Amino acid sequence: MTNARRSGPDLTESIKRTTLELGQELGYAKLSIEAIATRAGVGKHTIYRRWPSKGALLLDSLLSLNEAGLDYRDTGDVLVDLRQQIYEAVDLLASEPVRPLFQSLIGEAQHDPGVAAALNEHFIAPQADKTVTRLKAARDQGQLSPDFDLELAMAILSGPLYFRLLITQEPLTHAYVDRTLDALFTGMAPRP
């Protein structure tokens, strides 16, 4: 299929793939809509019709890598479910090209309100909502203390991971996830 004949979902996926490839090759700072358009064989206007900025395009491209994997399962054991979901998120964030590109995207969000809003709307808020919903179900089933602050639990769960990813840049490992969950669940457990 030639570039001129691609349209709709195929073209969108091609642009996302190209964005990730170029992002990995060039890094976020050197990535441009012009370079993406050239490599994908499309006009810049084709990209701008779908995404308002380089940051929004990169975010959408990164999120398309593993959207289904970031959904919670409900095994009836909240700790098992959290552990599995966070393992999948950590595996995604620790992989190439995701880690350096996601780190750059977070940096861009500090200066570009549009990227910050898109990041919150399409990744941060949905993941937080899923986590709080899963925690609420566990609380309702008696697996968590009835008076535990679920929004705070979400922040406590994600904070250490983002700290490692963005500040210390230490590896995100399953062992670190386990330590974080163990520390949190000591405080969230129902009291006799």
C-alpha cells in the first residue's frame, strides 16, 4: 500500500509508529512534526489534524503501546490485582523507547499546558480512577480499613514509582513495587 492510499486507522498507526521510532533515534528534544511527517510520508497538516502538538502525538503513541495491559483484573484479592497492574505499568515504563520518551514528556508537561492537560486527561487521571475504583471495591469487601483515604492511597502508590522514574532514575523493578505495596498495605489493612 502506498503512502498516498493510506487513510484512517492505518495512517494513524503508521504515524504513531514513526513517532516512536524517531523519538528513540533522535530523543524528544530533536523530534519534530516535520521529521515525523517526512518519515511517515505525509504532510504536516495530516498530523496536525489528528494531534495539536508533538507532545500530544508522542503521548498518544506511547499510550498505544499497552493500553489493555493497564486495566485492572479483579481476582478478589486487591493486593494481587494491584501488584499485577503495577508490574505491567513498571514493565512498560522501564522499557525502551518508553522510559526516556515518557521522562521527556513529563518534562515537556511542565512547560506546555496543552501537554500537561493531555497527559492528565489520557493517562494520569484514567489510571488514578481505575486504581481508586479497585481500592474502593476492596474496601467495600472488607479487604481494606473502612476509613482509609483512597485518594491518598493512590498518591502513595504512584509517588515512589514516579520518584524513581523521574528524580533518582533508579531502576523500576518488581522488587521495588513489592516493597512499596508491603509498606502501604501495612497501613491500609483492616484493624481488629
